[in-house]
Amino acid sequence: METDINQVSGTGTVRPEPASFAPVVVQAGQGVRLNWIAGLTAVHMVLGVLCKESRWVGSAHGLGTVVAGLYLVFAGRPRQQIAYWAAYVVGAEILWRMSDAPLPWEFAKYAISLVLMAGLIVRGVKRVVWIPILYFLMLLPGAAKPLLDLPFSIARQYISFNLSGPLCVTVCAVFFSQVELDNGRVQRLLSWLITPVSGIAAVALFGLLTHTNIEFGSGSNFAATGGFGPNQVSGILGLGALYLVLMALSLELGKPLGLALVLMALWFCADAALSFSRSGIYLFGAALLAATPFVPLRRLLHPLTLATAGVAILLGLGAWAYMDHFTGGKLNERFANLSTTGRDRIAREDLAIWRQHLIFGAGLGMSSAEREEAEGFRVAAHTEYTRLLADHGLLGMFALLCLLVAAGLNVLRRRISLGKAVIVAGTAWAFLYLAVSGMRTAAPALLIGLGFVHITAVPLLMTKKRRGGCRVFGGPVVSGPVVSSQWSRNR
């Protein structure tokens, strides 16, 4: 039975008559739409301000998000939708913390781990990735020292703070190894991460507008981040800007949406810069630079890409000049300062602790306790790499090697495509974030796990049942050749 091209709906799906073998028409650009992005962005800007004004709104949003994730699992929704949900939690995590919601500090990591593990149990495991599992198992012996030497309440805090991140990395890696995405679904996943970040940017902007007397100095500025930690706010804003730029490089998105995404990226970068926390901008630039060689040349050299890049550079330079004037010249002064603000000292202390406990390490979280004994005040590690060595000894070193090998293999096994650029950018951002902020948020865990996803250049299709019992092809692979609308016209 031949499928008539006139049967194709505006979204590119086909409603064929019952047949055992029928071609399916697929159109490009099914990832995201301008009105969809604009609507979600507006909703989350309002939601962000409401969360900041009422901690109970943030709490309800957080708990509701977990309920929605569990619904997706037990309602039998596709793994791709659960993946979108996990990306959304990463984007919303800082918003919940900014609202001072009565939720556990590691709520996002545990929520992602819970829902994705439930998804693995309900949907089954098609393939097992052993390297991230081995990475997590190597860290478990380190929990023995605090459990034996400290009161249980304190030991529990050490374990929660230091193991929730590695647990989230492992669960994300195993789950995403079961997921297959095409370019359209990669765009959707990124958009679900970006939209809650717009709420964070709105809170930061609201803070700037409502403060009558803001003083910019040589350190991070809490007034420009809604009163919350500038490092974490700047970091997630930089990640949102990174993925906005990569989405804009997709030629299928169209001119209006591409321009809107670039303007949003400039907004996120401006908010990140005014926080005076340099890590967000630095990580954005470094990750984008790492991903650029893996973007197909036809996208980089496309006239629309070049024109948009030119406009973005001019607007960015103009915005930077205005912000430097607004801060009384402090912005240039802050970013010209290349000091590590004490991170190098903490890393050296971690290495000194490792030399004292070379084989087994000081124990999970115990390196910060040893620093407190030596200096009289507690400072948590900012560099995950040296913390692994100080807390876990040689097992920490082997665990770190497992993580690096897995990430390297995930990059090397892919061909150059926009999907590979997204994976490279996310992986680079995650490992740089681990160097400056450890695993304080769920973002690096999800991005390392995302490296295990399977990305295909062929649009994925799934069968959906409609009310008459007949199946509608809408978007994993059906029995029948997948052809593009361009192919059909040439035919």
C-alpha cells in the first residue's frame, strides 16, 4: 500500500491505512518551536519570582516535579520523556535552593536517582555499562571511616554530601545508556533544561531592579543573584547559555527561533557576568570552544550562522561596555583578576592529606574535618579530583580514572555531528565544573551520564494508539522505510 503524501499532517506524522509495510514521511525541525519556548520561558520567569517570594511555592514546585517524574515512569511513558524530566530537574535545582524551600539540600540529586532507578526497574535494562558502576563501587569503602568514628547523624551528612553526586552520575550513566535520541529530541532535552534556568535569570534580574544601592567590589555579588550563592547561579546560567548557542546552531530551527535563542544566551551571560562569579562565563567559553570543532562545517559556515554570530558579538560587546559602566569599571577589573580565590590552597591541602593516607584515604568527608583541625574552620573541597584522592586514597584515584576513561570513550565513539558537539560541550563543562565547584549540584552528574546516550542522525519514530485502535506514527523505529519529505517530493 502506497502512502499518499497528502496524508501527512503539519507536524510530519502519517496516518496510514492498516498495512504491514508503509513508508513514513519525516520532516526536519520537529524539535522545538518558538511559541513553545517563549511560553515556557514566560511561565518560568513568573514562577521564579514567585518561588523567590514564597518558599512554599518552591517546595510545591519541587515536590510536584518529583511526582510528575514518577508518573512518567509508572504510566509507561517513553524513556526519552523521563530523560527530559531529568534535564528539567537540573535546570530547576538552583531555583529551589534560591527559594529557600524546605527541601533537602541534595534534593535534586536524590530525585533524579530515585526516578531514573525506578525507570530502570520498570522498563528493564537492555545493556549494562560497567565503568560508571565500578566508579561508584570504588567509593563505597570510604564510608566505613565516618560510620565507625563519628556519630551517626554527622556521618550521615558526610555520606549524603559526598556520595549523592557519584550515585547520581552512576544512575544517569546507566539510564542514558538505554536511551536513544535523534537531533529533534536532543533539542527538546536541552530546551527542558534551559526553560527553568530562565526563572533563575528572572530572579537575578529582579534582584538588580529592586535593590536601590548595589555596591560592586572585588568579590562575588549576592545582590545580582537574588541573594543566593553567586558561584552556583553563575554556573547554571553559563550552562543554559551554552546549550542555547548550540541549539541556535541547528539550521532546522528557523531564523526567528535561532535569533531568540541567541538573545536569551546573551541575557544569561549578562546575568552571570554581573554576579561577579567568573566561573559561569569561563566554563561557558571553554565548553563552547571545546565543542566547536565537532559542529559540522556546513552549520558553522552557513550564512545564517555567520550573520547571527556577528550580531551576537556586536550586541555582546555593547552589553559588556554598558555593564562595565554600570558597575563603575569593576566588571573589567573583576574578570582581569585571575586569582583562584583559595581553591588552589584547598587543593594543595587535599594532596597533603592524601600523602598522609596514601592507600585508603582519610575517609569519606574526613578531609574537611582534618582541615578544620589544622586551620580552626571547616572548608569543603572545591575540586572533586583532589577530594577523591584525599578521602579515598588509591581507590579514589582509580575511580577518577574510570570516570575519565568513560568520558573519553563516549566522545571518541561518535561521528562529527551536532549531537556530538552537545555531548562534548556537556562533558567539558561537567569536568571543568568538578575542578572549581566539585559536585555541589546535579548538573555535572547528568551531563556525564548524558554522554552515554545513543544519538542517531535518523529521526526516531514511535507508534501511538489513537481512539479507533489504529496506530499513528508519531515520533522508536517502526516497520517501514523512513524517508524525508524532500525525498518524497523528488520521488
